[in-house]
Amino acid sequence: MSMSKAKAENRPLPKRFYSEASAGPSGDGWAILLDGRPVKTPERHVLAAPCETLAVEMAAEWDAQAKHIDPFTMPLTRLAHVAIDRMEAARAAAAEEIVRFAGTDLLSHRSDDPELAARQAAGWDPLLEWSAKALEAPLKSAATLLALEQPEASLAALRARAGALDNWRLTALTSAVPLLGSAVLGFALLEAEIDGELAYMLSRLDEDYQAERWGEDSEAAEAAANRKRDLLACERVFRLLDEADV
């Protein structure tokens, strides 16, 4: 367990103080309401989503809390806090972070183990081809752990795409890319080229291969489950915003 996580877990959680969580229209979109009163973000903004369906799912996270409010179990709400409180001032840095992952993209680095390399080629090559066509961002791949020098035009294309996103989608993408270790997988999830389950599976080809051979301990399995939960929350943001056309 990391020291930061241990500290967070030792910090007392606030008690649930409300009977009902719901969503309602507000000047900021669709607000999260606790017993009819708007919730505030850490920076004292109204906690609101751009569309009703996303607000309803965020409210469900609040309604699912038992005696205490545990933000760790509320991934949509955590994404909302970043989108509302922090992303506007961090847009350029967020785009650069995505480009940094593209420079060492998981899909670009292949194993020298023939069986694993074959799995990687089958799962990852189609998405590198998709990136080259749909994103105008071809990336190199090789059997190496060393960073590959990726085409600057490709990195610039990804930077521009990230920078053109609204704050909510950019927040979800900036969260998804580190969880996947891949800008290509993150953009493919954003664009609905793949779903969250497939994105997660493709990001874990190496880990799953090693687990098949050596097993996986309970702590690693728990950490993987937490990453998957957070990734699927990013997917929900993408899809609900797409469905609402906002």
C-alpha cells in the first residue's frame, strides 16, 4: 500500500448527513442535490454535470454511500471535481501529459517473448493502424523497453485533438490515459472505437500473461479492480456526453 493511500485511508471520513441524493436543473447544468440542496465542490462551485443523465449517475454515487461518504468509491464525482475546479486552468498541461504518454505509448513497446508478442500484435496493431488513419497520428512500435522517437507530427496531432476537447472530456481523457498507459487506447475509448472492457483488457496484456504463468496476488488484483472501476467511469462520461450531444 502506498504511503499516500494509507494516509488517505487513515483520515476520518465525513458522516452521511442527508437522506436523499437527486439531480435537478440549475444554472450550471444539472446539479447534484442532497435533500434538495446543491452540493459544492472543494473549491465551492456548484457540483453540476452538463447533462441530466450524468448528473443522475453522479447522484446515485452519493445515494450509495452508507454511514460515511467515501470519495474513493465515487469516481464520477471525483472526475467532476477536477472538470469543474481545476481543468480550465490546466488545459495545456493536460494536453501535454497525454502527449507524454503517446511518446512512450504502451502499444509501441513489444515483448521479445514470441507468445506475448503475438498477443500484443493481434490486439494492438489494429489500434495503431486506427490511430494513423483516424487521428492522423502514426506511431512506431518495436520490441524494446527504450523510448522510441515518435513522429513530431503525430504528437502535434494528438496535442491538438486533446486541446480541442471540452473540460469534461479532457478531464476524463487525462484520467483514462495513465490508467491505460496509452494515449492511443485513451483516444480510442473517447471516440468509441473500443469500449471500456476491451480497453482495460488490451492495457493488461502483459500483466495477464504474467499472471497466467506466475499467478496474481490479492493486492495486485484489488489495485487492478480499482483501476478498472475508474476507467469505466471515464467511459461513462464520454458516452453520456455523446448521447446528450453536449
